[in-house]
Amino acid sequence: MNTPQPSELAYVPFVSVANMMRLVHSLGVDRFLSDLAAYIEEDFKRWPEFDKTPRVASHSLEGVIELMPTADAELYGFKYVNGHPKNMKEGFQTVTAFGVLSSVSNGYPVLLTEMTLLTALRTAATSALVGRYLAPKGASVMAMIGNGAQCEFQALAFRALCGITRLRLYDIDPAATAKAKRNLEGQGFDVMACSSAQEAVEGADVITTCTADKQCATILTDNMVGRGQHINAIGGDCPGKTELHKDILTRAQIFVEYPEQTRIEGEIQQLAADHPVTELWQVMRGEVPGRTDANQLTLFDSVGFAIEDFSALRFVRDKVAGTAFSEPLDLLADPDDPRDLFGMLTRAG
Ligand SMILES: NC(=O)c1ccc[n+]([C@@H]2O[C@H](COP(=O)([O-])OP(=O)(O)OC[C@H]3O[C@@H](n4cnc5c(N)ncnc54)[C@H](O)[C@@H]3O)[C@@H](O)[C@H]2O)c1
């Protein structure tokens, strides 16, 4: 076999899981989350510049596999992501992901990266960024219902961006709460393990729901939620997969990423298609208000939108440039004569 060496154009920078972990540690997780949130905010503020579409979802009885594309005039990005709530019990992650950033001008990928860790980081950075606009002033206590893979990332982002220092944890599986308590105490949080969701939300300024269930669940009912709190609901993100009782939705001021996708996947799938919602990009641009008074119940009906992944890809591309945190991957066939792809194949025989 006489395989020629790949040319410069064949290589795409690839960020492995090991390198993503090194990158996060080199920056520090707090700085990573804050800097990433700044990229997300920057992209939300230029929302009209993006091609937008609800993600392309392939559903099965067990879960969903999704493609999440978006582009501006210079860059195209997509993420492959799955959601399989049953996975955890079988020793697999509920959510895994990888993504690509490409040049719009010639279609060549400029980055291929793991995005399982990056999705947890970008979801948390987005939640906390939104929390900065919507959480009550001086918020310091957060209830976290669902203590799985996303939980610690959410807590760290809310501390870095919103000043949350005290956590009240609840999960139907006490082992998940014990894991999260151990990890989060190790990060300097004041953590209380609770024996019910009702107990967890007592005295909380912010309530984060990050459970995984394939069906409509009722993690929070209206009587559990007071006035003036902010709910960060990230677990309801598929048709037929919600976390909040409808009565909470009719009382709350609801904020969303991209209504066309959230009406399919978010908590608001329970409401009429014309129920009023506020788009976060407009809040971030100062075009419409966020929280308007201390007694208002605000809800971020998070489903995760492609622009957040685009921002995360852009962020990682910038951070790994000129470092050893990426490796060149021989991804693109590059014949000497662009039309002689077959000749390149036969010469390698
Ligand atoms: N909005 C977004 O952008 C976004 C991004 C990533 C993940 N998610 C979603 O967030 C959720 C959590 O993801 P994960 O990776 O942490 O999953 P995970 O499986 O690791 O953890 C989920 C936890 O929820 C717990 N749980 C299930 N039902 C519960 C209930 N009724 N009350 C309390 N706890 C309950 C489980 O015991 C488990 O510990 C998933 O639904 C996922 O699809 C959303």
C-alpha cells in the first residue's frame, strides 16, 4: 500500500474529550463558563444575522437523535446530539454530542469537537446568562431537582454569573443527590440534600429542574412555587417530555430561545400555539424588558437552541487556536488535482 501523506488541506483541528477536559482545566471552569456565556450573549444580540430552523429530530420509543444547524455569513455550525433517558440505568450517558464548525465561503470544516462536555457547559452558561436577566435581585439560593449529569454544571454557572452559593438538591434517586452533594461541596457550595421536591424549593430564589424522563412528568406543581422566583426548566425538551404543571405556565412570564422550536419541544407545548412568550435575544438587546418586578414569576423554558452550540463551537475554535488542545485529523480527501479524486484513490492501492 503506497498511501500518500495527507496535505495541509486534509487536516481539520479535532478536540477530543481528553483535550476538552484539559482546555476547561487550563482556563478554570468558572472562567470557561463566564467567557462562554459572553460568546452566547454576543450571538443572541445579533440574532437576525443567523439562519434559524427548529432542530431536526428523529424520535424512537427510547429517545431522540437530533441535528442542530445554524449559520451566519461566515460560519456554519451543527451539533449531533441524542437524548435517551433510559441510558443512564444501562451505563450510558443520557446525552452525548459532537459538533462541526465550517467556513461558509468554501464549506471546509474548521473544527470538529466533542460536545458532550461542551453541551453541559453551554447549557449551564445559557441558563445562568438568562438568570442574570431574570433571577430576583440578590439571589443566593437555588433548588436543583434532578441531580444527574447536568446538575453540577448548572450550579457552577449560576455561582459564576448570578452569585448562587447555597443549593437545595433533590432527585428521585438518592445516589444521584449524594453524588452531586459530594461534588458540589468539593467546589465550595453550601449544599442541603432534600427528601422531596417540595422541600427543595422552600426558600429558593431560583429553581432549576433538570430531570430526564421520556414522558410528561410533573416535577413542580403551582402550589410549590411562590411569587418572585425564577424557574430555569431545562429537562423538558422534546415532544411529550415536560416537567412543569400547566398552572405554573399560565401564571409565569415565559422566556424562550426560539419560539418555533420551543412550541414543539418546551413546557409551552402544553399551551395554545399563540400563548405569549418573550424572546430572550430581544431582552438581551434591551428591546423588551426581562424581570419587571420583584413579585413576578419568571420562567426560562429552555430546550437548547443551535445558536448556543454555534457560540460554543466558535468559543472552542478561538481558545484552541495555536495551542496543543487540538490535534490535526486527516478528515478531508485532498487530491493534487481537485478533479482527480479517483486517481488519488487508485495511486494509494
Ligand atoms: N435545555 C437544554 O439545553 C438541555 C441540554 C442538555 C440536557 N437537557 C435535558 O436535561 C435533562 C437532564 O439531563 P442529564 O444529562 O442531567 O440526565 P441524567 O439522566 O444524567 O440525570 C437526570 C436525573 O433526573 C432524575 N429524575 C428523573 N425523574 C425525576 C423526578 N421525577 N424527580 C426528581 N428527579 C428525577 C434521575 O434520577 C437522574 O438522576 C434531560 O432531560 C436532558 O434532555 C436539556
